[in-house]
Amino acid sequence: MPASLRWQALVDAMQRTRGGTFVHLPLFFLIGWLTGIAESHRAFFIGNVVVLTVTALTRLVFTQYAHGAARSDASLDRIRRFTWVFTGLYLLSGAHWGALAAAVSYWPSLENARIPIWLVCTGMAAAGTIILGLLQAVRIAYPAAVLLPSMCASLLNPSEGSLFAVAAAAMLWIYVFDASRGIRRDYWTAAVATRELEQRAAELERLSTTDALTQICNRRYFDERLADEWSHSIETGQRIAVMVIDIDHFKSINDEYGHEVGDRCIVAAAKALRMGLRPQGDLLARYGGEEFAVLLPGLPEDAAIAAGESLRLRVADALIEISGRRVAMTCSVGVCSMTAGRNGRPDIAMRRADQALYIAKRAGRNRVVAFDESAVGEGITESIRKALYR
Ligand code: GH3
Ligand code: MG
Ligand code: MG
């Protein structure tokens, strides 16, 4: 059983019993007050109030502690230990009521409280076992802790109707033990099924955002992340850089070596590009056949051009060998760095990077060109001249 499932079971168990933790105390006050034992047996009453308070507080503190501690280390061993402590505290609280029922069954002076405490114990044995039936130890030991002491006390000091009460308690015990078996089975079946569904959903999510050939992100994911990053940049006012990178004369590679080698080139280019990016924040995606897109949040134009240059060199250095022959591969890079102002839009940034790529191609390929706003309207020839100059 994986640690995450066990942890989930413990969290569920703690959640299920949270409401009940502080019910015991008011219930006991009510019984003490209505039956008069709060007055007639002061020490007994106060002693039990103290025990009930300490048990409730310990359970509360433990629950808080377990949540915090599991965040730092949720190993299987630790979760097992937590589950045992939690089960122990729960059983202790049941055993306390069991002992109370034994006391009122045994001592005639406490007879007034017998029926109310038996009623509480009956409810606890049924509800408590069913609620936590998912934990095997609770299923087995909880009804015993709650019912057995009063059954023994009634047999040791029988009074009118006590044999009937013992028989009823035994039947209740068998019933809850049997009913909780199904509850336990249903809980774990549902937990395992939910986990499998979550894993499948995560895998589907991964597949829907990953490019099958290169295992990097696909265009869909890139566009989503770019839109998110764009909104973030509007708030922070920082620049955002994008690149479009296209392998040069890729058709010739395909024609010369075949599609399989072409695929290997695309994979090698993706790997080379990924190695050249910052692991946190930057994003690389396969945007089309032999075309990649890169998102570089916060990068001003100069830094983005330098990054593009480094990526260009990495692709040129990528080693693809076919029967001892090296396949030469270069790429062209179009860069656009802009502030995500009110009038800006992610698709405008991508279009500008694409225009810059187009100019890089026209200027001879294997180069980096940044979109130049001042060149807008100068015509493509002027832009290419500028690109060559660069
Ligand atoms: P340019 O330098 O102008 O980019 O020239 P190019 O030959 O790279 O560009 P073009 O768009 O003419 O050709 C791209 C080729 O990439 C055409 C297509 O068959 C090939 N291609 C697209 N996707 C894949 C793929 O997944 N695997 C392989 N092997 N080839 C692909
Ligand atoms: Mg190409
Ligand atoms: Mg292309």
C-alpha cells in the first residue's frame, strides 16, 4: 500500500472523528448533572472530566502535529507510526467510556448513571466502529474497548436485567464487527479506484501537453503558459521575451537521410535547446514540425538575443551521426522582447518573433534576429540589411 494512500486514510480518519472529539465532555457533564452524580460523587465526576479534557486536547494537538509533520516527511514508516498513535488515542477514549460503564454497572451507588452511560457506550460502539471501520485495528479493538469492561462488570456483579444487557452488547458487537467489514472494503476499493483515476487523469494531462516525439511541451501548453505569464507580466511590469527557432533547410536533411534521421535531428535539437535554458521559468515547446518556441520571462532584448545566440550554437553543436557521418544542422532564431502593457498581446509577441525569424531566414539563415520596432514600415529589404549588419 503506497504511503500516499495510507496518509489519505489517516487524514480521512482524523477528519471523521474531529467533530466527535469534544462531544464527550458536554455529554458527560449532562449525565453528571441530570443523574446527580456530579454532586453525590464529586471526586469521581471531576476526575473523569479531567480525563475527558486531557484526551480531547491530546487528540486535537496530535491531529495538528501530524498534519504539520507529514508535510516535512511523509514516509511510510512515519505514517504508520502516526496511524498507531491515532488509533491508540481513539481506543483510549473508547476504553475510558468502557471503564465508566463498568463502574456504573458494578457499583450500585452509581446506578443512576447506568442507563445513560450504557446508551452512550452503545452509540459509541456502533458509530465509532463504523466511522473508523477503515482502520482494521479500530474495527477489532474499539467495540471491545467500549463494551467489554461493562460486560465483565455486569457478570461479576449481576443485577436485574444485566444478563440481558450483556447479551445485547454481545449482539451489537457482532453486528458492528460484521457491518464495518463492508465499510472497510468499500473505503479501500474507492480509495484505490480514486487514486488510479487521478493517476490516469495526470497521465492524460501530461500527454495532452507533451509532444510525443521530443517529450518537451507542445504548442497548446506553450500558448497557455504564455498567456499566464503575460497576465503576470502585466501586473509586475516586467518584460517578457519569446523566440521562434526553426531548423534550417530541414527538408534537405529529410531528403538526404530520410524521415527517421530527420526525426532524430528534431529530438537532438530539442535536447540541445533544453540544455541551454534556465531550468526554472523558461519554457521550451515544439511549436510545429521542425520549429520550436521559447518563453523567457523577464528577459530584456539584449539578454534575449544573447540567449538566442547561445541556443543557436548549441543546435549547431548537436551531434547526430549516421554510419560515422555527422549530420550538419543549423537553425535560425527570431526574438521578440516586449513589455506586456495594456496594448500588448501574447499573439503579437509571437507574430513579431516569427517576423524576425523570417528576416533571419531571408538574411541567410543560421543567425539570430530580434524584432526591431523601428524597422516596422521600412520594408523587408531594409530589415534584412539591418539583420545582416547585426
Ligand atoms: P527553412 O530553412 O526555410 O526553414 O527550410 P526548411 O526546409 O526547414 O523548411 P520547410 O518548411 O520547407 O520544410 C520543413 C520540413 O520539415 C517539411 C516537413 O516534411 C518536415 N517535417 C515537419 N515535421 C517533421 C517531423 O516530425 N519529422 C520529420 N522528419 N520531418 C518533418
Ligand atoms: Mg525549417
Ligand atoms: Mg519551419
